[in-house]
Amino acid sequence: MQYSLINFLIRVTNKLIVWEENTMASFKALIVMAIWTGIVGYGLYSVGAHQSENYTQPLWAIAIGTGLLVTHIVNMAIYFKVAGERPFEWIK
């Protein structure tokens, strides 16, 4: 049974939410955010977004910028989904 990337991230997020309640929620959110950012980074690298000639082409520049903006928005959504509205707390 194949899962899409979104379903995978939802499953990982749900497993981390169930993870020990005493564990810092921000740390769990950062793990999921790192996974998502790594997947996007690999995808951008795979399509050649890192090559310097792509920055001078307007369509490539808009696509890369949009991809990075969407990555940031999804990272914020992941953080608030996992960590909730609580601020970061240091280990007591």
C-alpha cells in the first residue's frame, strides 16, 4: 500500500504527538520539521535548483522561491500542530 508524502508526515506527526507527554513538544516538532525540510531540500537538489544558471531564469527563480516559501509555511503548520500554542520550554 503506497502512501503519499503528506500521509507519511501526518503519520509521523501523530506518532510524535502520542510520544511521552513529558518530552518537550518543541523538540518533537523540530524533528518533523527537519524531516520535511530535508525532503524538500533533496527534491530541490534533484531538479537542479542549486545550479547557478537557474537563478537567472525568471520561471526557475519564481518556482524555487515559491517552493521555499511553501516549505516555510508547512514548517510553521507542523510546529503548531505538534507543539501547540505553548512557547518553547527549556528542560527544568
